[in-house]
Amino acid sequence: MSKEKGSKLEDKLSIKHESSWLAVDAKGEKAIHKFSEDYKRFLSKCKTERETVAFLVAEAKKKGYKDISQYKKLKPGDKVIQVNKKKNMALAVVGKKDLETGFRIVASHIDSPRIDLKQKPLYEDLDVELALFKTHYYGGIKKYQWVNIPLAIHGVVVRADGKAVDVVIGEDEKDPVFVISDLLPHLSHKAQGDRKLFEGIKGEELTVLAGHIPLKAEKDAKKKIKLHVLKLLSDKYGFTEEDLISAELTLVPAMMPRDVGLDRSMVGGYGHDDRICGYTSFRAILEMNNPEYTSIAYFFDKEEIGSVGNTSAQSSFLELSVGALMELLKPKFRYSQLKTALSNGLVLSADVDAGMHPVFKDVHETHNAARIGRGIVLCKYGGARGKSSANDASAEYMGRIRSLFNKNKIPWQYAELGKVDEGGGGTVAKFLAMHNMEIVDCGPAVLSMHSPFEIASKIDIYDSYRAYTAFFKEKNI
Ligand code: MN
Ligand code: MN
């Protein structure tokens, strides 16, 4: 990394690759660590999309944001909250210019891969005298990573009386946790050793320990252990087994984010993908006052299962939310104006990219791979096998964003997800692009993506926040 004096011409014509940490002084480092402390607090409180929405709404209200229902009319500088079905949302600051002339969006997703309970989760295995939960995983996980780690249950159960009851078990030190028990190595050679890695644990084998003590008092009960678990759920929450059918209960790592490395340069935690962009874009929009262009931070759900469903980036919420702003801004609102506004939108699709792995470098094409600690990653296209299903940002828009970052001294790097034909991935970008907006993928690189404990460099977290701030603030992009 040392910066030897090279050829002047080389300096002028070549891309420079170096750690962003090199350009930071002691004061800068302090700000970076402080920002990461705030981020870790957020990450430890927000492990589901619902919790993230509740947190962001509460924090935004403290900073002068109001729900759109509280406005009869909007004017420049107004700060608006729009929530969609408790699972995705938008925060907007009204700009001085007409919405049709364009607006700025940073779009992230706030769902993360996890293990959901099935709707009929609880059963008793008489052979082993255990009550267990059956699960159905959510998003692209390597299933073997989720065994033998403490898990917490988060979610909501809608009871027969219609009341929705929030549940969090496993986060308080006094709470019990849950675990998917893996087979001991002594007996694994045939049962698991001959399987392919991804099948080490199969979907139906992600079975969670739920309880063990039979309810002795119920002498005639056939399944006393299961009944005991049901009774505990009934005593505490008033649930019956049928109530769990109208529920969203999910298992997430019961671990708190921690500093990683002797130099505390990284943050390890559950849900960097993509709450790292959710949080940093949230911090960026909080600082916006009287912007030139209306600025909106979107926080979508369901990205990890393909952006499908009514709280995803494909839902009509995007159109409805921008339309609602326009109706309150323009006395004679016409639908075509909404379409024009959407067409003139500039968007950063804020999502994480893959940092080059220190051991498995072969999956990356090192010349076009991201490194953690080298700044926010611009990614022109994703997709797989010949850019299939990719959003492909235009050269012109790449040029505008590149100049924006250079002008504002935001460290950035260019990367693709991996080698051509190695695999691939997508973000919300292609769904927003359908509204004719300009959009490019732009977020920090992480290691161990989709694992229970993902890794990000603190400087990239901070630089993401700086990049999104610059994008909202800059008048001429
Ligand atoms: Mn993502
Ligand atoms: Mn993901």
C-alpha cells in the first residue's frame, strides 16, 4: 500500500488503488469509529424489516419528519414519512424545484436473509423427547452456517381476536435462545461427509430446538412436551397453535454487532446486507434541509427473495408515494406529471457488493473486484451469464456519479460482483429502472455476505454515508 513515487504519466492516466484509511487523519478516524458505534446500536435493535421501519420512523419524527397524513399541503423544506404496511417506507424532503424536473432517490432494502418459522412450526418428536420448530429459510443462505449458533425469534403474531402481538425472544441476556443442532463430527462421515457442501444441512433439516420438559400435570395429553411449549406461549402471549398460522416469526442470530480486528477496523454483525445502506442513507437524508431537488430515501422489503410482493421495490408503493407528494404540492395534479417526474429521477441503488475474499480470490476477477476499505463501490451492471436480468447503468449516468464523487472527495472504486459466468446477483436497481429513472448500484463491499455475521470496513460505512449525503446535496449532478 505504500505510495512510492511512480511515473508522473502513470499517475495521470491510471486508476489509483489504495486503502481509504491512508488518507484519514486522527480526527477523521475518530469520526469513523463514532459513526460505527451509532451504526452498531442501530444494527443491534433492527433485525427485521418491521423493526427497522419502526426505528426509522421514531428517529425521523425526532428530527422534524411528519407522517404524510398530517400534511394538507406541502412546501419546500417539508419532511415527510410514508410507511407501507409496516414493512417498507420512504423519507422525503421536499425540494425547491418542481418534482417534474427530477428528484433524488437513494434506495436500499431492509430485509436480510434469515430462517422463518413455518406457519405450523411446532411438533414433538417422541423418539428424542423434544419439541421442535420447523422452518423455511428466507433468501439465499448457506444453510450450514446457521447451525449451532444462538438464534432469537423476532416477529408478530396476529391472534384470533385480531390483536397483533410483537415477539422478541432471545435478545435479553436473561432470555432463552434457540438453536439448530448439527450432527456431531464423530458420526457425520457418512450422513453428511459425502454430501455436497451446500447440502451439508438441507432445508428440511433446519429444525430448531423448542423445548424438552413434558407437562406432567396433563396426564392424558399425548404430546406433553409440545403442549408445554404451547402453554408457555399461551400464558405469556395468549397464543394458540392456530394463531401461529397468522404470524411472521423469524429466527435471526442472537448475536450483537462487534468490532473485528485488533485495530477495530471492521464491524461484524447480522444484516449489513442491506441495513448498512439503509442506515447510512437514513443518516444522509436526516441532514437534508431545503434541498434543491426533492430527496427521498426508500427502504424496501423482500429484496432477498426477488423484490416480489406488496412491500417490495416492484410494488406500486413507489409510484403511489411520489404521486402523493405531487398531489400535495400541485393543486391541479395530473397523472402524466407523475410519469414525467419518475422519468427524471436520479437514483442510487444502495446495496452491498462482494469484497474480494482473502482466500477464495479465484471467484473474483481481481482487476474488476471490490476490496473492503477502498471506498463505496460503483457497479454498472449485475445479473448473471451475459448480464442477464441486469440493470445496466448508462455511460452518461456513470460519468455523472463518478464526477460527483470525485468533486466531493468520496473514495470510490469500480467493481463487478464476480468473474463472468461465476455466479451473479441482483438488487432493486432493475425494478426502479422500469420507471425510466437513471439508476446505478452503489454501496460498500462486505465479506461473508448473507452469513449470520457479515463483515464491513468501518471506513466504508462512513464513506457510504458521505457518498449518499453528497448525492442528496449536490445541485448539479
Ligand atoms: Mn442486498
Ligand atoms: Mn442480499
